[in-house]
Amino acid sequence: MEVEFHPEAAAEFTAASVYYEEEVPGLGGAFITELERVAELIKQHPFIGSQIDEIFHRVVLARFPFSVIYCLEGEKLLIVAVAHQRRKPGYWRGRLGR
């Protein structure tokens, strides 16, 4: 299964990793490692995340206040958001044009 990031999710991922690295050297790398671990877990077990609705699932990162929001599109796993848990819930819903 192919894993793809929505462009805005990729931007959120980059911004968070840069922020953490600026705050504490090495923490940005730890964030990247954790997100990669979760992406691989989802890739191997696509329905492991809690179901948000009929389309979207969520997996909460360990150690960081972020969730990976994703959906399945055929044989592709699309990460729609790397959402900070304090952001407005559902802000990412319009990203698929649905």
C-alpha cells in the first residue's frame, strides 16, 4: 500500500518537526521518527485507527499532542492531516473536496 501526504498535511508535519527541533535539539527528529512509525503501522493495519466517520480514521501519536488523520483511497493511504490536538476539530475536512 502506498502512503501519500496531502500537501497541507505535509506542511503541518514539516512545521511541527521544525518547531520541535528549534525548541529542543533532537526533538524534531524524534517527532519525525514517531510519525514514520505511525504511518508504517497504519500502512500494515489500515483499520487500526479509531473511526471518525465513514471516511476518516485517526491515530494519536505517542509523546506528542498530534493525531494522524487518514483515509483509504483504493490501494492508497492518504494522510489528510497531522493535526495538533488543540486545533479546531475537523478543520481538515475540506481537504478532499467532499
